[in-house]
Amino acid sequence: MNRMIRPAIAAIAAIAVATLALTGCSAGSAPQTTPTPESIDGTSITVYNAQHEELAQEWADEFSKQTGVTVTLRNGSDSELGNQLVQEGAASPADVFLTENSPAISLVDNAGLFAGVDADTLAQVPDAYKPSTGTWTGIAARSTVFVYNPSLLPESELPKSMLDLAQPQWKGRWAASPSGADFQAIVSAVLEKEGTATTESWLAGMKENAAVYKGNSTVMKAVNAGEVPAGVIYHYYWFIDQAGTGENSANTKLFYFKNQDPGAFVSVSGGGVLKSSKNQAAAQAFLKFITGKAGQDILRTGTSFEYPVGSEVEPNPALPTLGTLDAPVIDPSKLNSTEVTDLMTAAGLI
């Protein structure tokens, strides 16, 4: 797949001269100077990266090519890097934090560690895919889906809501990976949309009904192999496999809950600049690049099959558009990873 980006001179200039004052943001100590090509060329930033490593490397390489800024990636999981940043606090060597799901970045945000995001960068991302606080921004998105094996679960028996999976008739008929940040983000959406009592009840039903696997791809493989009729995963695992050999998804289909159901939740991947960064101008320019057309085109044409959220870039043609998913409207800043893990621990799921 051709991933070459053809940056326009105007786009390079826009990144280089972006105004970094945080107009209208409610928190943070964003840089007040305007970077010039000379002010960021030759500098370096460290990115704590929980996003797909290949995608983040493509972003880093193209940004470096355009700006002369060296980008060092420290890769890890959402929870690992989020908790590390909280422990490091003001002493962190990180300039930027990128996540797969928003609860981890909310954890860092709630600790008051973000500087806020340049207003021009925030303007590139629709409100649905960024927090109301303005302290970080969405950089990509993924949709919750129900993957099922039609030979074991006919379309006529599909659930109307993800919450139905807690009912007795679904015992042993669906799977999930509760220990991962992906599924915990989905639970956080249930909590925000339905409240604590409904979430506790749903998790209790899940404990009784669901087969537990480690990892979304493992859930999909189990459904494909006929070990279990269906499972809750994110969409891109299926599309990645379909774009390859299809050996782990050939016997499956995807069902989208829609109707603003918790099972239609679209999880936002986040990016934020740390207050402790000594390279604020370059860090802010990196976020602006990722959410700009060049960065979002890398996302669209790459192999991760995640959704672009910035600069009106359309998704990979294989994907249904975000507007057709009828996802619930949830402020990403309100997704609480700590409360979710407490509830899931109490339910015996993690």
C-alpha cells in the first residue's frame, strides 16, 4: 500500500508557524510563543506511545521529514504509560502522550499534567472526538462491534442492545477480553451512559455469561473457529484480518448496534502535551501534524484501519463512515478508568 505523503509547502509553513496560545482552553499552561522553522528544526521530542507502533512510527517519520524535529517513541500499553506518567509527574521526560483509548489519557488529565492544546489544533477535530476541557485532543477512533459466526448465531437472533448480553439466554454464547484497555473503555461508556447500577448489573451478567479470552484478536479467532458464537471487539481487528488472508475472520460477520446503544460506542484515541515538556513548540506542532490532513491521511491509507477524526479526512473506503454508526454522544473526558476497573474487579472480571 502506498503510504507516501506529498506535503504542500503551505502545510509545512502552517505547522511551523502555528500559534500556540491556548485561546478558550480551560486549563493548562500552553506555550505563548509562536514557533518558527528555526525554533523547532533540530529539536527533539519524546512521545509516550500507546497507539499502534507502526502507525506512530509513520507519523514520527513524516513529521521529522517535514520539520527536522527528532521524535523518539517509547511504546507501551494505555494503562502502563498512563500510570507511569502519573508516577513521574513533573519529572517526566515525556513531551507527548498518545493513547489507543481515552480513559488512560483522562487519568493523566485528571492528575493535572497536560499543558493544553493549541487552539488551531483543536479546531481541526470535531467536538465529538475531543474532550470539552481542551486539555488534549482526539487523534483517531475505533468502533465497538459484535463479531459473530452466522453458522452458530443466525442474524434473526442477534441482540438488539449490548446490554442484552447480560440476559440468561446469552450464557456461554459470547466472548470478550475484559483485562484489556480496549474492553475497559467500552465499559466506561456503559458507565457514563447508563450509570453505576446498570453497569454493575451488566457486569454481573457478563461474569455469568461470557467466555473470557485475552485480546480482541483471540476473541475473533475463537468466534471464527466456532468455539463461541459471538464476541465484543473493536472493528479494526476484523478489517485488518480481512485485508490480509482472512483466515481468522472468514467465518464471521460484523454487527453494528447503532441506535446510540452503548454497544455502538466509538472510542477516541487521544494525544496531549505534557506541562513538564521542555520542547513545547515542537510537541504542539507534532499534535497539529497528527490531526492535520497529512497525519490523518497516513491513518486513512495505513494498515491499522482506525478512523481519522481530524481535518475532514475520510476513512479507509472499506469502513462504514463514522456518521452511519449512530454512536452514543459521550464526552471523552468523562470516561473514568479507575472507577471502571474497580467495578470490574468487584464483578470478578479482572
